[in-house]
Amino acid sequence: MLNKSVSQSLRIAVGLAALAGFSAFVGAAEQSPRVCTELTALQLPAVSITLAEVITAGGFAPEGAAGDARNRMYQPLPAFCRVAATLRPSADSDIKIEMWLPVAQWNGKYLAIGNGAFSGNIRHPAMIDPLLRGYATSSTDTGHEDNTASFGLGHPEKVIDFGWRSVHEMAAVAKQLITTYYQSGPRYSYWNGCSAGGRQALQAAQRFPADFDGIIAGAPGLDWTGRAVAALRVAQVLAADPAARLGESERDLLHRAALNICDASDGVADGVIDSPQQCQVEPATLRCSTGSDSACLTEAQVTTANLIYGSAINPATGRTIPGLVPGSEPGWTDLGWTESARATGDEQLKYLVYQDPNWRIEQFDFDIDVVKAEQQDNNTLNALNADLRPFFGRGGKLLQYHGWSDPQISPLSSTQYYASVLDVFGSRAAIHDDYRLFMVPGMAHCGGGPGTDSFDAVSALEAWVENGVAPERINATHSTQGVVDRARPLCPFPEVAIWSGAGSTDVAENFSCRMP
């Protein structure tokens, strides 16, 4: 594991500067191409720098990119120094990272971006926005290739790399590259990730409080093992009994029922449920009656709906593993949760829990497997530690968000974690200056859905960390075919957006954040 201090990094930088004839860094000064290419001479423990090249403005085209449309997304990029490296903190580690350093007009800051599912790839598209903002930015493949958990079969060190170590190692190396390239370390370091990237975010806050000054954790898969078994709990039943599946028409029926019951509870009937955790949908009221020819649910389908909405309990710990909430029905599938949730769950059990590639969902036993999965994980993937005192104690800020209509990772896992942090600190007032959770009505997984799913969390975090301006609300928008047709404020949980009673309900200024 890398343990170089900042002072050691500066000595490395000074030595390389003397050899390469570095000029002193001045804020927006433009670096010469030689400064970038000679980064390959930088010697760091357990690190191999495999590439250092200057990419001209608009000239980036990633290897294997398919089609002109994909390449066009990179054309607005300014010139940057592209660095690739391989990190080997253990004998079985093979962590790839990539760093983009603005050639000119660096904002003096670093922003790392997260991954998704079991993904093992550098996320070039997610690096675009940070670079356009002037950030030095980085991404990691988490120590493996492809998007399955097969990498973990017989490789416990690679599981640790995926679980938390790759992000920490990337941050350490990235800061040393920044210090060497600019002869100045980053003034602020940030993390931004959603889904698995949100899980990585919370792992960083919990394990390495000094890595980042501010962290954005979107729709975090913080209860990785719990979500896995929750999805399999439903999928196993529906795989065995196709008649119990909810087709598109049944899912639409449930969704309309949820809107009829819950939509107007906030005073605005807009096709979005603002507080679904307080909404009670009873699928049994949609049960088919004898001779009925209207849309309805069979007895087996009623059971399925209750299973998806319902929470399960870990019998060993008593911990609740939440189901999905009303409003998420359009994102359900014939086998319950999303395909990604089922696949992640299947691979979690197959490769990481039982270490048996022949394991099948027919063998799944919730009461046994939820206990075994959590014990076997031992918080390598799960990010459930609610004691954030070390992170907050050094001034760290945590901005978490989650879509209420998420069909992939239960939004209740975010409110559950928030409550657990509250329990550690004793009150909302004790954490409100350091940790805020924003629940997004109508938003699906990391985006999409009928809710206002477009918002600038990065700017909100910057203002909080750098100027002490905590986000009292974050304005968000919804667009149809590229045209904004609704704006609302997102409120720090448990506050909700309340319409003033006057003016358009599609204008954010007509809403205020209040306690329900």
C-alpha cells in the first residue's frame, strides 16, 4: 500500500523538475508537452506509469470507441495530459488508473469519478465534465476487466481492490501526479460517483477520511450484499413460477394505483410521488374477482407485488433489508428488480460467497444466504459503518442523493443509512453541517424517470467545502426531448418541497423546503 507523504511527493516533484527543466507552476500557465511526457520517469512504489501523452484540444478518441457519435462527445475537451498507470499494492493486484491533467487553466483541484456494478473499466465519458470544469480527474478499472464478479473467484486480494483499495490507491497516486505535474498539490480533492460509485464514495469516507475533502454519493449500493439477496429473493420465485410475474400491463396497473393514492399527498398532482416512504399501496385491492374482465392481478401476482414492496430481515442480525417503494413500478421487470440487480446478486453468490461458478439460483435460500453473504463480505463491499466522526472531524462534507423511484437500489437503504448516522451523532443538528441527504422524487437509478433528475451536485459541494455555504436546496430540472419542462428544489432530508399555492408548479421558485 502506498504511504508516501505529501512532503515526500514534493521532493520527488522537485527532483524531476530539476532533471526535466520544469518551469514554476502559475495557476493558469500552460505546461509544455515535455512536462507531461516525462512523467513516465516518475518512480513510485508499486506503480508503473505506462503512458504519458499530451492530447490536443478536441483530439481525444478512446481505444475501441464505436462510431463518430461517441467520439464527438470528446470534441469540446481542452488539451490535457493523459497519464495511465498500473498499481500493484498486493502481489495479486493489477489496478489500472487513468489521469487527465489540464494543460492550461487548471482550477487547482482534483475530482475522482466512480464506477458502476462490478465494472472493470476506465470511465472516460464520466471524466469529461470534470475536465471541462478545469479539474484534474481520474478513473480506475477497480483492478479487473469486464463487468462481472468472476474476477473474485480464488482472488481475495482482487476483491479487496474492487471493494475499497483501488479508490484509495488511485487517490494517493493521483495527488502525487498532480504535485509533480503542476509543482503544487490540489487545494481540494473531491469524489463523485453513483450506484457502485456511491458505494465507493461511502467506503472512502468511512475508511480514508483524509482522501477527499468533499464526497458525492449518489444512489449508493452501500448494502451490497443486502441488495443482492433482496433481488434474488424475488427472482427465484418468479423464475420458478412464470404465472406470478408482473408483465408491463400489471406494472402499469400498480403504478397508476400508487399515483392515485399518493401523488396528490403533497398538494400537487403531477405524476410524481414526493414521499413514497409514507405511501401505502395495497396490491390486494387490485385482485381479480370472479368473472372480471378488467385489468387486475391474480393471487400470485398480488403476492409478487407484496414481495417487491416488502422488506426482509437478516435473521442473524435483525437488520432490515428494504424493498422498492411506490412509484418505482415502471422500472420493474418480468423477474422483479432490474436485470442488473439480479445479475449482480447472482454473481455475488456464485463467485464471491460460494466461490462456485456452477451455483444456481435454484439453490438460493434467503435465511441462509443473507447471513453467509454478509459474514463473508465483512464490510469489504458493504459500506455500512455509520461512524463518520473521523471524516467530519477533519472538515469533510458528504452530499448523498437517491431517486425515490429507483428500481435497482432501494432508496430506503439511503434513508436507513442516514438514520444510522443520526443514531451515532444523536441529532440532525449534530450532522447537518457535514452530511446532507437529498431524496429526488420521481428519479430512477442515478437519473431518468418523471422527476427532476438533472442537478449540479458538484457546484453545491464546492460551495459547501470551499466557502462554508451548505446546500439548503438544490434546484433540479426535468427535460423532455431536450427541453426543460419542470423545475423543483431538492431538499435536505427529511425536508420536502412544498408548493406555495400560487404560481406554476413547474417553477422551482414557487416551492420551499420544509419539514413534513
